[in-house]
Amino acid sequence: MFGRLLAALRGEQHGSVFEAVIAKRQRFGMELSATLYCYAGRTYIVTSVMTAPGELMVETGNPSVLPVATIDAAIGEAALWHLAQMVKRRPSTQRERKLTDWTVYQLSGAKSVRAFTSASISVMLETTPTGIALSARGAHIVEGEPWATTTAPLDPAALGVAIRQVIADAEASVA
């Protein structure tokens, strides 16, 4: 299955990534999640998560780093791929980890975690019975209060457009 997902990211098999998302959602019996960060308006960093019902989410795996100029379909494909990579398992304790161990921060090239979080918009992606729900937020908001939300179908190009739009809406809401 992993080979099919990589082939889809390279554009060799259209459709297999969203098929993998649907199959995994059905197999897990729960909604799938992933996180995308837009850092400083120049880079998208997409990461998979590990969670179990009633547990916290922890980012896991190797994040994808894409320039903001990436075409919508490639952004959507990366998001779908990371949704399909979600791990359904209770995350281990993170007490021994330092904040600077955060892979997404390290990939951003930011000078500090604070610089990364203050210059980033995070987008939580979660499958729904009819597509994907997106909620965008920045570092300086009340927990649980997104700046912008939208929904998108499982089509990679439409998902890429929705990602760009929810980030633009989040940025506009605090301008």
C-alpha cells in the first residue's frame, strides 16, 4: 500500500490516495486526522498524527515539506497521504522530549520554537462522512477557538484550494 501512496504523490495513479483514506477510515472505525502548518507564508509542512479515542494527538512519522508555490493538487495529495498514515495507538508519554525536538519546528528552519509558532498558521484536517473538515488557527488564540473553518471533498485539487482558502481566511481574521 505504501508504494501505491508514493506513486500517487508522484502523479502516477490518480485516486489511490483518497481510496486509501476511505479504506483506513473504515478499518479504524473513526475519523482520520493530520496537521498542516503554513510557516511564514512560504512553506507548508504536513504531518501525520498518532491517536486513539479519548487520547491526545501526537505528531508522528516524516513530515512533508512543500513550498507555498506548490500546485493545489500536490498540496491536497500530501494532506490525503498524511491522513492515510494516521496511527491508531495510544501515544507514549512525551515528558522526556524537549520542545526543540519537535520535527516540524526543525524542518521549518525557524530560529526558535517561539519564532516558528508565532509565524505559523496550523490547519487541523479531519475526515468526515462527506469529505474533510479543516480548521485553521495561529499561536495566539484561545484554545479550541479556530480562526477559520471550511470543508472540502476528497479530491486533491479541491482540498489544496480549501487549504489555501482556510489559511487566507485565518490570516484575514486577525489582520
